[in-house]
Amino acid sequence: MTQRLNSMRYSGNLRRFSGHARHFITKLGCKQNEQLHFILVHDDKNKNKRYRPAFNHPAMTLHKRLSLLERRTPQFTLFTKRNKRIHVFSQNKKGQYHLLALRTKQRVTKLKNAFIKKFQVQIKDTMIIETKNGYHIYWVVQGGAISKFVPIQKALAKKFNSDPLITNLSRVMRIPGFYHMKNPRSPFIVKVRQLGRNKPFSQEEIIQSLALKPFN
């Protein structure tokens, strides 16, 4: 049974992984005396009523392909029970639902490892940040055009079958060295898994090396 971290272990882990935040910020090209702006977000969904988590809604559309399952089933419904497990159901013509998949902590770990294995060649030079439910992959660019950011982001989402909504310039990303606290009973320390190469990418290099087809 998972329990809340005690204050000593909590602060100890923050000190242990504090260097991850420094490496992350340095990798993004920030200088020692440069002023940075951070947003402190209250993750606990039970205390912040302004933000309604997805599982409060009766159903949500899946944006990721489920290979054979997608071709066999006409409709998917996704919802979360009190035990915080994600259940994927199919609905038949009679309106009956059947359990197709169950997302547990072990399942998430398996999917994360499968992603790294599948795309290890394409992401070998990138910076990889591990979060609770997946990875944030960074191609650190120098001298890029802002107008090309969204088209490239959309092409990357299509290439890696990732979240197609993560394309806006104002997207808030998690910083390594801090806790993911949406579920206080199951905290996860965000960390740098890989810093990647020292030389920044160019936007053209990303497009050509990954055979992307940017679109607006």
C-alpha cells in the first residue's frame, strides 16, 4: 500500500535530484545570470477545484491508435475508478461494454520501456525527461524560426504517435528534480533520463533526419 512521503524522505529526494533541474535548464541554453520565470502549479486535483481532471467526465476520445483493437471495436470509452486505474472498454451494438485494457503502474512502466526501445535510434541524441506516465523528448534547437515550431511539433506528434495537443508555444512542461503530485499518495520525482548530444539541432536537421512532413 502506497503512503505519503514523510518530510525527511521528500526533502532528501529533492536534494538528490536537484542537479537534474540545473542540467535541464543549462541544456536549454540558459546562462548563469539569466533571469528565468517558473510557474508553480498545485497538482493535487482534490484541492484545486478550478481544474477538473479528465476522469470526472463520462468519456473521452482516445487519440492514440490501439492497433488491432482499434480495427475490431466501433467505440472506446475511457474512465477512472477510485483506485486510480484506467480502464478501456469497447461498446458493442447492443450497448454493452467489455473491458479491453487496464492501465496499472506496471502497465505504464512497460509502455514507457517499449517506447524507448521502439524509437531508440530516432531519439538517441535527444534530451529525455521521465515523468510519471511517459517521457518528454526534447530536440534542443538553436537559431530556429518561431513560425516553424507548431508545424514541426504537429509532425513530431504524428511521427511518434504522441499527444497531438502538445503543439502550442505556451505549453507548460514539468521540470526535472521536482515531484509529480497529481496523486499525493503516489508521488513521482521527474528526472533526466538522458541529456543528449552537446550540439544543438537545427529545424531542418530535425525535419530531414526524421523524414517529417510539417503542416499547419
